[in-house]
Amino acid sequence: MSEADIFKALADPTRRSIFEKLAAGNMNASALRQGMEISQPAMSQHLSVLRNAGLVREERHGRFVNYEVDPQGLATIAQWLAKYRAYWPARIDALKSVLKDMDQ
């Protein structure tokens, strides 16, 4: 799983919606489809993309499959964001300074 795979998977609004539903707790594909206009094959494809990106994992119980958010995928996103966390405070301070100078 790479950062590119994760962001590519989340670029699709349907997959983001599925991911957000799973963030509330594990569900099967039928429960995930509720309230969405999506076929079962399309749901399976979206779940496959999310699994391959490392954002979702599945747990099988006989014939039943539940899906849940994979914490490792979230850790990858957090690591990516951490690289930029130090950058923004300095940039915001610089912007404040520029705006203050413009007011004078």
C-alpha cells in the first residue's frame, strides 16, 4: 500500500462515503449499501479498491463478511500529514505578517 494508492482510493466520492460509514463501525456489504444507489457488484469493486489500498479489511464468519477500517491505512495517512504539520504554522505566521503590513 502506498500513499498514492490511498489517496487514489479516497478520491472517489462513493468510496469516501463507504469509508466514512465504516469509520462508525464494522458492517457487511448489504448494510453499507443502505441509503446508497449502488449495485452489489459495484459495492464489491469499491470495497476491493479500499482493501487493496490498505484502508479496509474484511473479517469472514462462514458465509458472512464484515468490513472495517484498517488502522494501518490510517497510520499511513497520519504519517503523510505529519510531514506537513510543521510547515503550516510558519506559513500562517508569515501570512498574518503580510496581512498586518497590508493594513498599515
